[in-house]
Amino acid sequence: MQCTVLADGYCSYPAEWFFPNAGHESLARALDERRQPRESVLSPYTCLLIETGRHTILVDTGAGDSSRTAGAIVARLEMAGIRPRDVDTVILTHAHPDHIGGAVDARGRPAFPNARYVLSELEWEFWTGTRPGLRGLRVPEDVRNQMESTARRCLDALRFQLEPVAGEVQIAPGVRALPAPGHTPGHLAILIGGGGRKLLHIGDAAVHPLHLEHPDWENGFDLDARRATVARRDLLERATAEDMRLMAFHFPFPSVGRVAARRDGGWSWSPGW
Ligand SMILES: [Zn+2]
């Protein structure tokens, strides 16, 4: 089994969207320590290619046309020797635009024509039912509207290739989807590998390494911050207990690293394989 990280692009967000409940001074101090700007967060979008020998699996598709600074996934796959038609499985951790936007091409058709698109059943129901309640999001209304319209447009285009899943489920040998709700109702984490070598892809259960150091710092894009915090803790405890590598879609590229529990209750992040 071979895993390859692929940079779809990035986007810049106001820092208060990423850390809405962090104290102004402690956030400024934490960003200063990391030599990062105080006002904005440059957030990468990192997709994961899993080649098992029998299956070619893509986890998340990047932003597609919904961002001017992202949407490079097809070009990146090509650099890895993969054509869109070679991908047989696309796993969508959730239906936010930066994860699902690249699942549909410029003509509104599935970008990976031969793939089954795996998504949580709860996620499908949430976005395609009567208007999804997005009030829990601490981002401006136009951003919420864009999230809703992109999810609906993409899910509609994918409907004949969608494979909704429920609970913890095997997607392919060595690849399991784990419910990790809170960021969205059907948000999934992905556990890859087996035996002594495992990679836990936490999706958007944390969107910045500071969310590991300060597990009580919420993310404005979490629909249900309390459940998201529980899911994040569960995933990190599992990763440290079983000595897994961790991947997080928005962490600095290559978005893979290790976590270690700290005495203050948080976790430290060490990037790299
Ligand atoms: Zn995201």
C-alpha cells in the first residue's frame, strides 16, 4: 500500500474564523511564537492518494473551481502517474467546498468518471434535505451560503456514483472510515494500514496544529463545536495510544506527522513521516 500527499492549493482565512473562542492575547502570542501573522491563517488543502495494488483511492478532492488559489488536484495526480479515470474510489471526509469542489469538473460532471464516491449517509442527508441549518458556524453568512450551494451542486452531480456509508466501515482492504461528527454531521476520519503501521487521517477534526496544543480552542467552521471537540480528543487519544501517524487536511504541507500527549492536556505536533 502506498500513500501520497497531493497539494491542491491553499486559501487565506481571517484568524478569528479558525479560532473564534481563543483569547485575543493568547492567540496573538501563539501565532507570534510560530512566526505566523496574527490576522490571517494561510491554510493548505492536502488530498491523499492511496494505492493498494487493487484500488486507487483519493481522499478528498480539493476545492476545484470554488477557489482561485486551489483546484490543482488533477494536475497533481498526473504528476503521480494517475489519470482521473484511473481513480476507482473517492472518499469525501465531508461536503465542505474545499473537500468536494474538485469532485466535479468545469462542465459540472463527476471529475473522476469511474469512481464510486463514498460519503457518510448523514452528510448526504444533511446537505440535500430541506435547508441545512448552518447557524452553528461562526463565519459570515455569504460564506455559509457558498458552502451550502457548492455542496448541493456537487452532490447533485455525483448522485449516480455516490455510495453513502453508515458507522465504522471498511471502504477497501486496509482502509476504514470512522465517524467523527461535529465539524459536520457526517464528518469522517479515515484509518489506513494495519499491523504496526497505521495512518489516521483526521480530516478537519483539527484545522491547525494549535488546535492540538489547545484542545479547547474551537474552529469557527465546526457546526457543533462541542461534538467536534469530543471527536478530536477521541481521534488524538487513539493515535497516541496506537502510535499512528496522523494526517490533517489543513495542516502545513505535507500535512502528515506524529502527535504526543503533553502534560497540560494538549498534544504536540511533529511534522514529517
Ligand atoms: Zn476543510
